[in-house]
Amino acid sequence: ARAAAGVIATCSKLNVDPGEDLLERMVAGVLPTVSFGDIQRLALLMQVLSKFDLEENQVFADVLAKAQRMLGAAGAKSKARPWLVGVGQMLLPLVFDPGLHRDTKDKLLIAALQKIRQFHLTLGDDYDGLDEQLVRQLQICELAMRIERPMAWIAAQEEGLTPWLNMIRQAKVEALDLAKATSEQHQQVAGILEYLRDHDLEVVIGPYITDIRVHRSRTLIEVDGPLHFINRDTERYSATSRLKHRLLRKMGWRLVNLQWRDWPAMRHSRVGAVQALLHL
């Protein structure tokens, strides 16, 4: 089980899909060995099944059921920082797919948010005490609930979570040291745009840092490198990329995706490529 957990962690980190049958067998083998104190390992199983589109499989329902039992029996463990990190790692898999297992996911979302808020209240209004990645996960979760998970948002209101979530939403992304490095390809696209349209690089929109925003429009250009895809050389976007694209579009943005493999080598061809993308 330990070796299988290591393979699962590597596949999840690198966005490499080992195949449905193998992954299902590995997760089914690891799940019974997950103790009630090892919520990070359980979150890993939830992440990898959701990332590789296996939420319809019975093993995903089994993982959700164990997560419900674990959160319900947390007790004193919920005050430990590593345990809270594991709870935070569950958040995005619970919002990747808004359709499947919605009722169970909504209940888990509320339970997870309650645990995190309980910990945060011990820190006052100090964001330094929260893990930076956890704040980012909370911001994405809040956005997803607010614009496409109405029942979860209503439940959050009923539990008194929304004032706290609104405070989390207003935390400045820049202050959390989440700046992303601008790739050479981003710079090349920006250079072409200097001839065509005014633009801004790395613009913060909600919980996301977007690559390029075109002035005087609701248009965003995302330059998608290999890590945005499952198995890198496929047309299948990663779950985190799909979630980002979906939420940005639901916020009213026109999203233009430029895949790394489609970027021309010659400069004159790049001008034409950007013109075609923007319909200029």
C-alpha cells in the first residue's frame, strides 16, 4: 500500500494518468490502510480520482464516505496544522466537477470549511498563520460555491460561514507571495500584442493570476504550457485548468487559450496566430 501511495502521489503531482483500471486498483488497495489521522493521504486519493475523471467509479464514493466519517470524528486532531492542510487539500476536488455526487460534496465542503474556520478563529485576523496555499484553495472554493454551487452557498450562509469566506476572498493574492513566473512564451505573446492591442501581464482576477488581459475588453489570453495538460502531450486539460477556465467564463470573461504546441516558431507567423485568436 505504501508503494502504491507513492505512485499515486507522483501521478497526481505530474498530471500523468496511469489508466483507469490500474489507478482504481491502487486507490482501492490504499484506501483501507488510511488511518483516521492521515487525512492528507485521503485527500490525495480524492484528488487523483477527481483529476483523472474517475468520480463515477465506486471507489470515489468510498473515498467520500470515509472523508465524511473522518471529518465527523476529527476531535482534537482538527487543531493540528498538518491535519488542516489535509482538509484544505480536499477543497478543490470537491468543486472540480459541479455535477457528480453534489449533495455529498456540498456536505463535505461545509464540514471542511467549519474545521478550517475553527482553526482560523484561534489566529484572529492573522493571515500569516494560515498556509498560503490553503488561502488560495479557500478563495477558489468560495468563488465556485458562490457562482455555481447555490445549495452549498445557502448552507454556508445558514452555518454563518459566509462573513468569514468574504474576508478570505478579500485577502490580497500579491500579499500571499503567489506570484507566477512569466514564461518566455508569455513574453513572446506580449511582444506581439504591443503591435496589436494594449495589454497587461499577470492580472489578478478573483483567486487567479491570469496571463494576459487585453485592454478595453473582457478578453483574457492564457498561455497553456505542458503542465496544464494530462500526460502533457494530449488535448486533455488538467482538472485545475478546467476549473479555472470554467470559473473565469462564468465571471463574464472571454477566455482565449493558446496551447504551447501551437505557438509558431517564426515571428511573422506569431502575429497571424494572435490576430486569429483575437479575431482582429
